[in-house]
Amino acid sequence: MDTNTIQLELTITEANMILAALGQQLYIKVADLIQKIQQQEASQLKSHQGNGLIANNETFKTAIADGQ
């Protein structure tokens, strides 16, 4: 397993587009990656909301609820 990491900055819409594309792949191949992206998104959005930086994240909530 690769232990090198990178950090990307994406809009919520861009992240949801990536998740939607991954959702078209075989579940067994992408499930862990989708979960990792969703966890990092949720953590970052929660932090930003606490600071008043994000007023509305309904798009993100919908994506998680839809499994995207």
C-alpha cells in the first residue's frame, strides 16, 4: 500500500462529481475510497461550519444520503 499522500482542494460540487464517477465503478474496487473521501469532506465541512465559513452544505448532505 502506498503511504505517500497528497492534499487536494476541491469545491463541494467537484468532490461530488468525483464521488458520482466513482459510484459508476465496481463497488468492491471503490467503496473504501468513497468512504475515505466522504469522511474527510464531512470533517472539513464541520470544521468550516463551526468557523462560519460555510453557510449551507445541503448539496453535500444530499450526496452522502444518496451514497454518492
